[in-house]
Amino acid sequence: MQHLSGFDEYRNENLKKSVFKNALASDDLWCIHLHGQTSSLNARIVEDDIYEVTIETEKMQRSVIKKLDVKYLYPGDQQEQILPLLKKADKKVKNMGLTPSENLSARHFVKNKSLFPLMKEREVVFFTLLDGDILRGLVLAFSMYDITVGLKGGTPLTILRHSIYDLRNKAGRCYLKSFQQAARDWEKSALFVTK
């Protein structure tokens, strides 16, 4: 039987987790970056619904934002370390004017089978987001909804999966489902068991 060692256990334990649930439970400030905006929101998540979250700013102002509008977020106390790492962008992608789609088939999907070996083997990867942002780091965790990446120094940032345009390693190898359906790089991993 062919499988990725440890993959089923990881998936069963983590697939339904969500950064929004974690943020709601923490009661801490989070730095939330939205598509199409250059500034971020510093707020607490005070309600977590299926498609929206209610946030509360430091000045106690509440508002509702669609999860689809969020590209990534991280704990507010990490902002000083993370902001200098967010400078790189792919101008070509940025100029395409892409936005997240509610249509799942229109998204740039990354298979969990591709993420698991990247995470376990600690391979440096480059995420390009729909607005051109390039985030470099290690995959620390993933769920059905998001992927947590350790940026330089291990500082965690969580990308919403609907925000992804591309995912590649240092050699430029693509890890999007559209490429990996045929390439099946997870089968080349040391974690892949053929017994």
C-alpha cells in the first residue's frame, strides 16, 4: 500500500483547524492584511462565523469583514519582526488585478499531499499571493483553510488558501495542484512508503 507516512494522522488532527478559531480563543490583537489594501488592521477577532469575522479594534470599534477579503494575518506582537519581511512583490502578478474567488474551481489550489512533505522536510518555499506579495519561508502547519509559514527567524504568518496564486521551491518547482497532478512530487519524498 502506497502512502505518505504520518500524513493521514496529521490531516485528521489538523484539517478542520482555523486561524480564526485560534485568534478568537486567544483574545489577543492580530494584524490582519486585506486584499487590495496597503495598510493592515490591528484588531481582536470577537466572532467567527462561516464566511465572516467580527473584529474589534484597540479603540473598541467593531466591524464585520469577509474571510474572503483576508489574505494573511499574524499575532499583533509579531508585527515589528514581520513588516520588514513583507517588501517583496511580483509586479507582473500585481498588475494582473487578481482578487480571491468564491468559486473553488477558480482558485490556485495546493494539495495537502504536496504541503505535507514540504513541511516535514523543512523545504524553503515561496508563496506568491494574488496581489503579487511574495512570502518566503517554511511551511509550519496547514488546514483546509489556511497555511502557516515560518518567515525569516521562524516568525509565523498564516496565509488564507484562497489568497494563493503560486507556490514554488528554491529551484522554481511548482507545487500547485494543476502541475502536481502529473508531477506527483510527494511520491519522491522520503516519507512516501510503497509497502
